[in-house]
Amino acid sequence: MSSATEQEAPTVHILWINAGLSCDGDSVALTAATQPSIEEIALGALPGLPKIAVHWPLIDFECGPDVGADTFIEWFFKADRGELEPFVLVVEGSIPNEKIKQEGYWCGFGNNPDTNQPMTTSEWLDRLAPKALVVLAVGTCATYGGIHAMSGNPTGAMGVADYLGWSWKSKAGIPIVNVPGCPVHPDNLSETILYLLYQATGAAPMIPLDEAGRPKWLFGSTVHEGCDRGGYYEQGEFASEYGQPTCLVKLGCWGPVVKCNVPKRGWINGVGGCPNVGGICIGCTMPGFPDKFMPFMDAPPGSKVSGAASGAYGSVIRRLRNITLKSVDSEPKWRTKGAELTTGYRKSW
């Protein structure tokens, strides 16, 4: 029996704002996570997890906008008032610039009870980010601005780190954590959430991030390094049309320079992933997406030079490997039947 002085471990709240400019594809993607699943996280089914309360519009069916077991948006106002400690703030969607127009708003999340007018997403960030244990930006729209922030957009959209500042840190000293992808890879996101929850309990060290705020263990290698088709590139064998099993670089694949683990990890339960199923990599996990990767179906800069070099090198490699292949793809000569032992065996007694 616990003593009266022993305090119960606090509940870690996950506040999910999906009111940035987005398609909610990252929320949908998370429902497909398996390692771990969002159910395992929400139910505390994994060893060492703290008690968790998930306030996520996609699954919080008990709470409605103003009716139900509770008012959904009230949890966010509780956090703003300092009544919800600790909490992880998850942001989905890019942040538009609300200061570039004279009236109206680009996007909002609930109403401000003082004015009965929509509370803009950027105002929620202003209020909640300083109080959060960590700010987690999910999907390329939230991390780097994504499609909505491309050149010529009318909203001035940007990523969370652009809005708060790339040197911003939470009150716990944690930088903004970016898990990009269009949409985000399900397990990349659930694994990052799990890491942050373990970090909140003191069971994990500071999350290791690269210069773009991405978890290093997930985004430390390129698509090419984990691609099933990488060997064809080395051998100088390139696809000339979709449906061929060889390297897709000449069809517009950016895999050699894009940091992403999807080909190695697969999409769901280790199956799928863009190049694995015949699709080119368009660089959706990168800060420069989409502007620096367009037009999508054109071969990337340098691919002609590298492809030509790989073709010349690969032709020599293929010839040498074919020589080796012919020698190792046949049965050894001593594997014959008869009265004589021809394996080279010598009796030791």
C-alpha cells in the first residue's frame, strides 16, 4: 500500500491541434501506426509509460464542440490557464501569417470566449507553446510549410519553427521536434511520440535531432541508402518507364539526396514505401519541398552526370560480376556418384 505522502504520477496530456493549413492526412496516417500503435500509447500498454490523456479531434468521440462528456476545446483553455501540467503540444498543418490582411482570418480552432470570434491557430501557438513540455510538428506542412508555403501562396504560410523561431526551446529545454512527410510515416510519428513520453518520465535522454529538427535515428540516411532499387543504380541500370524494376532516378526520383527511411521501413507493417512500389521520391520530408523538387517528373539536377558515370562504371561491374556469377552458379565437380571419393578428403587415421 502506498503511503499518504506518496504523490500519484501526473497525467501527461497530448493536445493535438489540426487547425493549421492541411488536409488532416497526418492524423489519418497515425491511425495506421503499428510500432507502436496509437492505441498502445493512449492505453498505456507499453512498459514505463506515464498515464496519458489524448485530446485529438480524430478520436476524441466522447467530447463535442459544446456537448458530450466534456467540451473538447476546454482542454486547450485549461492548458492556457496553466491547469494542465504537463502537456505535449502537437501541431498539424502550416501556420498562415495572420498579419498580412486587414480583416478575416486564415484558419482557427474554436472560439475565443471573450470575443466569441474564432481563435486563430497562430494565437493558440502564442498561448500554448510557452507552457508546453514540448512542441511536436507533424507532417511537412507543420514542419516546413509544405504545399501551402510554396512560392506564390497568398497566405504567407510557414512551418511551426518558422513561426516560433528555429532557436526556440520549450520550458523543458526541448527544441521543436519535426517529423516531416506528406503525409508523415505512421510509425515515424508514433515512435517519436513514444520517445518524447519516455523522455518526460526521465527514461530517455534528450531527443537527438538533426539541423532541420528531425529525429536523427529516423532521418539520418537517404532514401537511396535504404532503397530496394539501389543496387541497380550502382550497376548503371535505369528504368526508362514506370513498371520496370530498375533504378528510378532518370524518371525523376530524388532518392539519392532526400533524407527519409520509408523504403527501408516500408509503409505499413514493413510493406510498401514509394520506390518499393514503383513511385519516385519527390522529397516530401525536406525543408525545400515542394519548390526545390519541381517539376516532379523531371530528372533531378546532376542525375544525367551521375547516371552517365554510373552507367560506365556499372557496365564494367556487371561484366566482372557475370564472370563471378558463372563460377558460383554451378555445382562443384566433386558432387558425383560412384565408388571413388573425389572431394579431396584425406583420412586422419
